[in-house]
Amino acid sequence: MWRVRNETEAGFRGISDIPGKVAFLYLAPPVDGAAHVTNRYAATSAAYRENSKLEWELSAQQADDEHWRRATAIFREHPWDDGEI
């Protein structure tokens, strides 16, 4: 029922957009920062700035798709290996 409600009310085909935001804002930046040997806080701050743009410029579904696309790209580029990070 929530899925139908979200699609009707917000044009979002899912139950929640939180998992995509968490992957983009909290999981991907530390991986990207560590891989590029930069400040992890700076990487997280940059993700928050990008998130603001995404949420203003795109629909809820488009923003969720973009969160997942960007997080997945980082994880594919820098696969996690126990001991690296």
C-alpha cells in the first residue's frame, strides 16, 4: 500500500528513498575519500552539497535513482577489501 501511495502522491516507485540517501551520503564518501587519500569529512561535505542540488532539481524518483547511481559508481571503482579502509 505504501508503494502505491508514494507513486500516487510523490511519483516515487518505492517504499522509501532513505537507503539511497544513506548509501550516497554516509557509505560512499568515506570510501571515496580513503581511496583518493583525501579528508573523509570533505568528501562527506561535498556529498551533502550534491544532495541539495539533486533534491532541488530532480523529482523524488530521479533523485533516488541518481543517489544509487553515484554510490554504486564509487563502490564499483573502489571495491572494499578488508584492511584497506
